[in-house]
Amino acid sequence: MPSIYLAGPEVFHPEAMALGRAKQALCRALGFEGLYPLDGEIPAGDLPPPELALAIYRANVGLIRQADLVIANLTPFRGPGADAGTVFEVGFALGLGKRVLGYRNVADSYLDRVRTWNIVPLTRDSAGHATDRDGLMVEDFGLGDNLMIDGSLIEGGIPVIEHAAEPGAALTDLTAFAHCLKRVQALLSSE
Amino acid sequence: MPSIYLAGPEVFHPEAMALGRAKQALCRALGFEGLYPLDGEIPAGDLPPPELALAIYRANVGLIRQADLVIANLTPFRGPGADAGTVFEVGFALGLGKRVLGYRNVADSYLDRVRTWNIVPLTRDSAGHATDRDGLMVEDFGLGDNLMIDGSLIEGGIPVIEHAAEPGAALTDLTAFAHCLKRVQALLSSE
């Protein structure tokens, strides 16, 4: 059974385990095994915080190595862009040569979100590029996040699947995740 | 000459080219070639924005594949954590089996920065974990960023090198970068 690593910031949600189980059930319904980060093997016992962090890192990396593919939840997290842990995992999996699909439960552009984050209006530098309140250039390619993220998925053939979730449901809505699973199914059946 | 990919959000700084040249000069002084993202080969002509983004993605990925090592500027960018493009590149390089060093021009913890970002005080869930204003758990391992980032560098043997830069100099201070170069030099001379 093909296995899919389920990357995403829902591991920080109060319903993290239930969300993982729901994703895994959707995987199973299509004949896939979902590997959820919180199911990684952590050594028993009370580890001091830095060692626990390293154990979780190793468990996640182990699950990614084990997985055939990755589906990443790239929904913005604590800022205008995707969760850093998830972005790391997308890069790592691509470096390993794995196929990665991604979804984002918002449909606006990165520029739109930086505009909100910036509070004061964005400005323009002498070359006409949008700049934020710190004078730093803001990417304006019409993409939903940093070009390394969205570019990598475009390069892989399946751009980030965007879905405007209801307010408050950005981390829990599984519509776009289910869409990704269908794409995986189509991919694997055509190979 | 060993080559080092120079990952970091200074590409968005108004002095991006000068910062790249300064990093490259520090590399050369120790016998390394610095590969700066803005030096990637982009096809000539006016590309539409999404195609330009993809061309930059490809150029950066090409430079990372070409590099022997990566030094990543993990200084927080538009939020409590590191720049997404840089984080992607760290993961990608590690997936390729490259050695990655990182630095951060702040010395506080991720939890400290989320506390500032959160505006209102953090709360605790029933298990005692810190939670942000959206009810999402905040990592509290005493690390400077998401555990996938800091864990990966601990695992590699050289934890993120932190340096508290002066206010306003977080993206331009090269003290910690120079420190990383010394570590690279020591590494390569011991191999």
C-alpha cells in the first residue's frame, strides 16, 4: 500500500490527534497508508526538552524517508506564510527525490497576506517592487507563498491546491486535502 | 575550491547585492566560493511573473545541487520564525545529503518571539502546553525556532549559531556568518 507522509501545522491544533485520524481514514478509503507526524516513534521516558525535540525531529525524518509521497498542508501559520516545520519537510522530501503535493486553505496571494500583516500600506522601492514596513522586498509573482514553496510544486507538475476555508476552519478543513488524495490516486494509476 | 550556497532572506534587503558580495568576500578569504541566490542564471527577456518565479526556483535549486555545503541565515523574517525560502533550502540540501550550517542574528527563543507576536499573553492548555491566541500549541523546547529547523542542525553536529545583532542590523550583521565560515574551515580541514 503506498504511504503518504501527512505534513502540516495541525499537529499544533488542540484536536491534533483527531485531525490525524481523519486524514488517515481518508487515505485508507483510497488505498493509502497515512503517516502522521504524531505517530512517530519517540523513546519512552521523560526526556529533557532539547532531547525530546531531537527525538521528534528524528521520528519525523524517519517517517518521511519511509513514505512514498508527501501531502503538505501549506496553510499560513503564525504569519503570512506556511508553517516552518512543514516547509522544511517539503524541501527535505524533494531533496530525497520524493513526490510532494500541497494544499492551502486560503485562496489569496502571499502579497495580499503581507499587506494585511504589514498594518501600514506597503510602499514601492525605486525599482517599483513592493516593500514592507522594514523596507524589505515582498514577492509579487501572484503566488500564494514564497517562490521556493510554490515553485517546487509547480515544477513537480501539481501546483498547490487552494481552497478558501470558512473562517476558523483553516487548519481543520479537509476539502483540499481530499482533493490532493484524488490527485495522488490519479498519478499512481497512470504510472 | 569548496563551494557554499548562501541561503538567507537578505535577498529581499535593499542592499541585497552588496550583502551577497560581502558574504562572498568572506568566503574567498577562507578559500571558499560563495554561491549567492541572486547570481543564479535566469533566462534573458521579460518573463511573466509566474514563469520568472519558476526560473528563480530552478536557478536556486541548481546552485544548491552544485554547492558542497549550505550556510543558512535563519534570522526571523516577517514573523517569529525563519524565512520560508531559506527553510525550504535547508530541508532540500539535507535531503540531498549536503552539510548545512545555520546562524540566527537573535539570541532569544522561539517561545519568546511568539510571546511578542501574540500581543496578548500566551495561555496554557489542559496538558500545560503554551498556546497562542488561536489556541495553537507553541513549541517550548528552549530552541530558537521550529524543531525541524533547529533539530536538523543539532543532528548535523553544529547547532544554529546565535548572535544578538544590534537593532536594525538583523539581516546585515555578518558576525555569526563569519563564525559559520570558521566552523566550515575546521570541518573541512579535519576531514
